[in-house]
Amino acid sequence: MRALRATALPADAPLARLAARAGQAVGLGAVQTLVSPKLGVVCLPLGSSPAAIVVGEPLLAESTAVGAFLVLR
């Protein structure tokens, strides 16, 4: 995580809200969403306990549909 310089995405960010709702819908509970300036337009799983993902900072500038697709896949 240090190499990625990942930080927590604010809970009110659209992708963070989407990840949280998706996690709750499938019974995972809260999903921690991190953002990294070192990654491109990607969404990667980090762990399952607690559930966590990291998204590339450029993904935040993409359309909501692209972000939703990557988070939900």
C-alpha cells in the first residue's frame, strides 16, 4: 500500500458510495475504498476482511458508468 500511496476515498465520493452499497447488497458490509495516484483507470481488490478496493486516481475523472462497471465487476 505504501508503494501505491493509497489514501481513503471520502465516504461521500460517488465511487465510495457505490462500493458501500454493493458490499452491503451482497452481505460484505462496509467496503473500504482507497484511491491511488500511482494507478491508472483501474479498480483492484485489496482484501476481504475488511472488504477493500483501491481505484486509480484517473478513474475519478472518468464517467460514472466506467467507474460503476469497474467497481461492480
